[in-house]
Amino acid sequence: MLCEMCGREVAVTSRVRLERTVLSLCPECARFGTPIDPPPSPSGEAEPSPGPARRPATPVVSATRPAGRPRRLEERDLYQEIGELELAPDWGRKVRVAREALGWNPEELGKRLNEKKSVVLKIESGTLHPPDALVRKLEHLLKVRLRASPEPPAAE
């Protein structure tokens, strides 16, 4: 049998709890944890336990799945679900126009987005390409559409 801690091949291992984990360890490594079961005798006979019977340390797990969503077995392609959306060519201008329409200054929009004023100014100027999470926040807060389907390349 292999010790799960040091990897040595030993004749007898015992189950030991070590930092909330149950491992089968050799006698040398078993001293680092708390024994769960009495160590088996090398002859293979079970020794009578000196104390009262203890409950198993591992919890009982039900074989049936609780009611709710059925388990999803097929793989999902997230890129296909999202669709082919890219930032619109004039997304910086759209952010600025929508912000001004709401009467907010860049600092106020930054506070509502939990971003700095400089980030808002870079987004509006088009020098900062915002991550998807920030694009979703902007679309939701400003009620504008910043993503669009990419246009197919023009045939020559």
C-alpha cells in the first residue's frame, strides 16, 4: 500500500485526519495527525475495539439528487451564446452623448461606475478599450447600446 503523504510503499496504512482531510498514512506519517480507525493488525485479523463504537467520520451522502435543475451534461460554447458582438465604431462618442443627456459630468459617471474620472475621459476619447464588464455597466447605466454585430469585410 502507498502512503498518501510520503509516497512510500508500506505493508500497513492507517486512516488519519490531518487538517480536516482523511488520508491513508504509514506509521511514520500518521504521527502528524489524529487516528480515525485503529491501525489494522499485520496478520489481517480485526482487533476488538477497546471503547464504545464510534460513528464513521465521513458524512453520509444521499444517492439521489435534490429536486431542482437537472444536471447539464452537454458542453456549452459561450462564444456562440454571446454572439458576434463588438464595440460599435463610435462607442466613445455614444458614451459622452448619453452622459451629457443625463446631465452628468465625467466625475459623477465615474462614481456611478465605481471608476475614476480619468477612466471615463479615456473611454469617451476612445483611447481606452473597456473590458466587457465595464461595457455592460455603461450600457445598463446610460441605457445605450455600445456593442454591435461586426460588419462583414467589403468585397473587392
